[in-house]
Amino acid sequence: MKLKRCPNMHYYDADKYPQCPHCAALAEQQAPQPVTIAAPQPEPVAAPQPEPVAAPQPEPVAAPQPEPVAAPQPEPAAAPLPEPAAAPQAESEPVSDGAWRCVCGTVVVGNFCMRCGHPRITADAVQAEQPAPEPVPVQPVQPAQEPSLTSYISEVNFTGNLEDAKEKAASQRDDEGATQIIFDELADDLILGWLVAVSANIKGKVFAVTDTKSTIGRSDAEHPVTIDLHGDKTVSRGAQAVLLYDPLNKKFFLQSTDSKTFIYVNRQMLLMPAELKIYDRIMLGETELLFIPLCSEQFSW
């Protein structure tokens, strides 16, 4: 250890310290302290908060509206057919040798007008540009259909017996190809069935059905009928109904003649031809008739 004294009378170990540690400590205490300035701290930036998402509101369901019914629109009128374009006229007489006059009035030599570009029109070009006539469609001929028995009775004013109807049909028939109505011929006075009166005025009276077509009504000199209900004044004059017998199918039918008297079958108004069954009741005015057939599928003449 080497003891040494500094000018300030401090003793220290020279082997350990190069200078007086006491003086160095005092000098260090007396030296001005550096002012430390805190570096500006950046302001904290708030993280962006997500905006609250509104929950989806259910859309109101509109009540179904009835679809408007469109008013019927009038059919559009057919557009008028365009008038055919006028056919080009052939060229006029040549002005001079090889020259011709254009539609614009220019005298041209050659096949095209140098002023308007119009080509020279010749008679051959006029014929080539004319449209060919359109073929006229031929309507197919519909084959004539033979009238049914019901349509014939409806068209013919059937107020007499079968013979009268035959004569009337023959007089109205064209002998050169018109359709002929063929009547099923049965022997005279063969009983096909009966109509029995069950009303009070003629109760128990029996009318025999002997024709394939029998008229029912009130007869007079001008309107004869097959089954005459002359005792019932509520029945109009002439044929009010027609009783038909189909010999092919062995069936009976009743048809109204569209006269003034209403016809009822089993209390139901007769509006169209109806098939008759056994014990059906036919009413005209105050008369009620019970239908009893003889010819049927079990028996026929």
C-alpha cells in the first residue's frame, strides 16, 4: 500500500486509485446535473370500434291481392294490305342513237345515269321485276252428311200422320242427288204399344200405337193428328208431341214439336227427345197418358 496525500489534504492509496477519490467524489457532486427532457409520448390512438349492426327486421308480408281481371279488349282491326309497288316503266323512245332519257331528265349514253346513278330500264327488266301471281287456295269440298231422324223431325212441320210426312218430304226433296229420308216400313195395324188415359176426363181410354211416328195433340180439319185428345180443350190444336219407335234398337222416344202446349214426362218438362220406359206418364194439358210398350228387346214384329 502506498499512502499519498492530495492537495486538499486527503489521504488515499496511490496503488489503488490514480487520483484522490475524495476529490473526485466532491467534484462529481458539484458538477451540474444534465437536464433530461422526456421525449413526447405519442397519444394513444383508440382502436376503431365496430359500429353495432342492427338486427334485420322481418319485412311485412303483404296480403295477396286479387289479380285484376282484364276487360276484354276489342280485336285489332286487320291492317290494310300494302298496295303493290308500281311496276317500273319501260324507257321512253331513244333521244338519239345509243342515248336515252333518265327519270331525272338527263340524257345519258350508256347503261347508268351519270347524274343520279339510275340504271337503264328495258322491257325485259320490267317483265322480270313483275311479281308472279299468288296461287288462290282451293277450299276442300266437305262431304254432305245425312240428316238424323231427330233433326228431320225438328226441321219438318210434322203435324200429320206418317203418310202425310212422306208426301211432304217427297215434295221438298230434290230428285237430282238430295239426301232421301228412308222410313222403316212396317205392316199396317201392327200394334207397337199403347197409351192409356189415367186422367179423370177420359179415364180408361186406350190409344193404340201402330205407326213408327205417331203425333199427339188435338185434331181438327186443318191439323190431323194420330192420337187425338179432342176432349181436352187445354191442349192446343195440331201436333204437340211426336212418339217415335226405333225398330233397329227396339226403343221408343218422345219429342216436343215446340208448340204452345207444354209436355211433361214423369212430372219433368220435356225440353229434348227422351227415351220412354214402361209405365212412364206423359202429361199434355189436363190429360195424363200411361205408356205401355209391346215391342221391346223381348219381342218385336
